[in-house]
Amino acid sequence: MDRRFKITMAIFAVIALVLLWGEHKVHLLGALPWLILLACPLMHIFMHGGHGGHGRHSHQAQPPGKNREQRDD
């Protein structure tokens, strides 16, 4: 795409966002508390997905320098 076309589209997008913000600011700010409350369970779901969830750990944390085969008897 041409550089002038991209600049023109960016200007139109900024103008549209300014007009939308001016007209719908009350609606967006009114929904903000509910969006924050919704973020809590969503962050819990997505942030715990990387390590396998709760209670599924197969081994306990061991001090550095010890192998699993070594035991304190």
C-alpha cells in the first residue's frame, strides 16, 4: 500500500476514535467496574494454563545439589 494511503487511513481512524469517545464515554466508563471484575477470573484461567493447574505436581521441590535418587535415611 502507498504511504499516503496509510497516513490518510490513520487520520480517519483517529478522528473516528475521538468522535466515538466523545459520544460514548459515559457508556464505556460505566462498564469499567464490570470489566475489571471480569478480568479476575479470566486472568486466573489464562495465567494458570501454562503450568498445568493446581495439584498436579508429580514431585516436591528438592534442595539444590540433590538428585531424586539420593535420600536422607
